[in-house]
Amino acid sequence: MIRLAHIVETYATELIAQDGHRLLPSQLAALNAFQLCRSSMSPRMELACDGCTEQSYLPHSCGHRSCPHCQAHESQRWIDQQLQKLVPGNYFMVTFTLPAQFRALAWQHQRVMYDLITRSAWETVNTFSQNDRKLRGTAGAVTVLHTHSRRLDYHPHVHLVMPGAAFDNKQRRWRNKEGGYLFDHKALAKVFRAKMLAGIKQAGLKLPDAYSTEWVVDCKAVGSGQQALVYLGRYLYRGVIQEKDILSCKHGRVTFRYRNSQTKQTETRTLSAVAFLHLILQHILPKGYRRARNFGFLHPNSKLIPLVQLRKRVVLPPPQPRPAIRCKCCGGMMKIIRTRIKTFIKRLRTPAADRETAM
């Protein structure tokens, strides 16, 4: 397995020399985090064993939400939180995709466009839920924004995982929709398109000169919803690529594998190390932007889910405990004594930042 930290350490200087003036502060911060993650330069924690006198030091993970080498516990914690909100009934994954002609606009105005994509997707399915004769109420959905294709190209889209259920607040009734059909995907696409175009105009942004009139929305049944939430959780905090999928880094070129969504076959892609880092960095979200959100009766402030689970006698999967750190000497459990023991850190800087310091 080739670590992303190794590629950053080897080629970040070349990347900054070529395109440092175009790197955003969030991207530079990510580069620094990736390079330091669990390295000899990162802060350390001191551990002591309960069963013997063994003491050891471990480097901290960087904690960056896009680092593929850490945040496994955060991903699992998010999955556990969502699984605790499961309700009886059929679940669906609805995917709203932004057409290729709008990608440049999304890249230039990321915070505005990402928020608009997410909210337009939610408002679309909620409108359909309100008007559906079997539901006639407010829906609930978990939304996760993705900006990448399987080849790691820029491809903004949002996934919604939602049960085929709704709550009628006026009549105080819970309704389920049976079967493997939720809403018509072509009708969803038309409403989503209208909401997006209206939102872009309201934000004062310029529409592309030409764009497709037929947008793409995919709606498919995903059973109980558990596997769909696990799938989304794996990509929520650990970046756009797993380190096990980086196959080689030789002579300035990186090869990684991915699964072709059309053929379902595993394929490889090779490009320069600098270009590979560009691919990774273009998917760093703006600082503070939340990739995942909960809407409707799945919103954190909603008190409805515990009542539904109690009434329907839902059996929930237990949360996964955090893996213990074991002593290499006796196998006992290690306790953390001190954290954030600082070491010397050399941070990556852009030429512009160096000029500002000199001034």
C-alpha cells in the first residue's frame, strides 16, 4: 500500500512551484495535514499499559476529514448515528447530478452551488412526498454531497438516502409507501432543474450559455437502508480515494484503480504525481462546509424517530466501539496519558505566503 503522505512529501514542492498561486488556503492546509499524518513530525501521544510497565508513544493522526489514512472512527460514528435513526419500511437512494455545463460555475462558487444542489435536491423529494397520494406528508432524508466521479474527476452530485415514509403534521399520522417504487426519476429531474435554475438566478450567478434541458436523477430501492448508509459513510470523512487503491508511484507517475460504474469492472488510471495531487485537492470542500446533512423528520432536532421506533418495535444495530490500543508486550489495553506532545513541524508554503512573510 502506498500512502498519500509519501506522494505529498515527494511531490508537493513541485506542485507548489507550478501552481502554488492557484491553490486555495483550504487545499494548502490539506496538503500539510496529509504530509504530517502519523509521521515523525506530527504531535505524539504517550500511552501506558494497564497490565505491565510498558510505555510507548504514537503519532497523532492529522484529523483532516479528507485524509484517507485516518478518521475511520469518525466515519463509523457517523454511520452508527444514522443507523440509530432507521425506521421500518423500504429505503431509497436518490442521486441528483449537476450537468457537465455547470461544473465550471460550481467550481468558481463552491459554497453557494454546493448548498444550492443539496437544498434543491431535498426540496424536490419533499415536494413529491407532500403531493404523493400514499404519503401526503413531510419526508426525511440523509444527504451527502460528492464532488468526484470514480475516476476522481470533478463531478458534483448529491445522494439522498430516505425511507419511503412521511409524517403528516396536521393529522399527526405516519404513512409508509410499500413496494420498490418511490417517485418517477424523470419528473424528479424536471423539478430539480427548475429549482436549480431559479436558485442560480436568485444568487446573482450567470447561467452557462448552453446546457442540456434533460437532467439526470437516479432513484433506486436499497432495502432497509443500512448498506446504503454504510456506503456513504465510508466516503464521508476519509477522502475520495482509499490508500489501498493507489497501486504505484514511480518515476513521477501515480497509478490508481477504480471501478467503472458502467461496466462494473476494475480499471486503472495513470497520470503524473502533480496531476494526481490536483485531482485529490479539487475535492477539498470549503472550510466549515458540511458534506452530510439531515432533513425533515430525520433532522437532529426532530423528536419523531424515537416514538416511531418504539411504536413499531424497531430493533437497532448496536454502535461499534472504538478499537482499543493493545500493548505489544503483554497484549493488555493501553491508556492515553498525554496527548499533543509537540515536535518540530515544517509546513508547506506557497511562494505568495513567503513573500508576505518577507514584507
